[in-house]
Amino acid sequence: MNQDQVLRHLRRANAVALRAASMGRHPFGALLVAPDGETVLAEQGNIDTVNHAESTLARQAADNWPGEYLGRCTLVTTFEPCAMCTGTVYWANIGRIVYGASEEALLALTGSHPENPTLSLPCRDVLARGQKPIDVIGPVAELDDELLAPHRGFWARR
């Protein structure tokens, strides 16, 4: 996936996050991108504290495509996936994760909010414990302002 594709897909994932927020959900969004780096196979906004955009999308992907195919796909998400989501991506056999903003940046915005108790466990650390390689691209600093914007003030209003 080239840099233009990364930026375009992250912006689309952010549009999904904004749609989730407009429905009263947490502003996170994820896409599943085909091996060609262009085709968006599925998109998912956050549902609730347990059904994150990334884990929900990864489970749906595992239900609909064979692991060999998913191994060539990319999950694009607005923020670094948490340990639960990273594990789900791993078990679904999705071969690459692209994320926009880091979990540390999210923690700076959410603080100790009970609806988003972040873990200080980078996705790369979770994947390093696995038996198969999953490529990770992120954070993408040039989109920080765009990706952080939906979270500014959101958590204080909850």
C-alpha cells in the first residue's frame, strides 16, 4: 500500500468514525482493504466498549473470506488497535494493520474515562508474541489533527 492509499483510506476510516459518533457511539472507524490496496471490502464504526470497530470488522472478515485471502488484506483504522482488536486481527489472519493515531495520543484525550480504559500495550508488542508476521504501518503523523479532532471534547461530554 503506497502513501497516497494509506492517507486516502485513513480519511475514509475517519468518515466512518464520524458516522459512528453521529449515532452516539465512540468515534472510531475501520476498513478492510483488498490485496490490490484500493478496493474497500468492508467498513465498520465502533459499536460499544466491547465491540470495537476493528474487532467487529475482523470477525466479519473471518466469516466471509478465507484466511489465505485475508493474509493479503489490510485493516485500516483511525487509532492504534487495542490488545483485544490486535488479537482478533491476528486470529482472523489479516496480514497488515494501518493505523492513524497512537494509543498514547488517544489516552491523552480520554484520560481515565470509564468508557475507554486504554491499555498501555502497543499493537506491535502484542503481535511480537505471535507465531506469524503481521505488518504494521502507523502512526501516520501527518493526519494527527484530522484523526484526533472527533475526540477533542467528545470524552468530556460523555
